[in-house]
Amino acid sequence: MTHAHNADQLLDITLRELTTDPVHLQPMANSFIDQWVRALGSGHLVLDDISDELEQLKAALATGKSLLIAESLHSLAKLTRKSLENAEEEMKGKLQELATTLDAVSTGLGRKGKQKENIE
């Protein structure tokens, strides 16, 4: 399936870029986010929520306010963890890594860590 293959490649690229230097992603963030929205498609509640949050991230990036960006990234991390429930087994490790990375970037942008959240 091309859709799954494209999403898998995009996930690999996202993980690599976020763990290398997420700051250099900002100039191309809108295009990158649009690629994710297309890759996720629609019709699945969690994926639709992720797509909506990606649009919120675009808006936060446009403001340039670190805390708004950080909160959106944290929301994406939570939604990514929620997507683990329905993910294919071979994708779960990458998705968990993405969630952890998104939380780390959000903390780096100034989001105050709360008590460890219940992750199921």
C-alpha cells in the first residue's frame, strides 16, 4: 500500500529531523505539516484529531510564540500515544519515539513538565 509506505517514510524523516535539529524545520514547517495532513487522510477519529492539531501547530508557528508551539507539540504527543491503540505492530515503536520526541521538543520550548501523565 502506497499510503502506508508514504506515511512510514514521512515518519522516518520526521523522527530524524526532530532529533537532529528541530529549529531548522521552521522555515518549511507549513509544507511539512501539509504533507502529514495528506498522509493521514481522513475518516478516523484519532487521525482527524491529529490533523486538526497539526493545523493548530501551523497557527502557533505563525504567531512565533514558543509556549503556544510547545503546547501544540505536547498535544500532538498525546494524540500520537493515543494512536498506538490502532497502529500496526511494526509502527508502534516509531510512534512511541515520535511522541517522546515531540514532548522533549515542547519542553525545550518552555513547556513546564507536569506530573507524569497516565499513558495507556
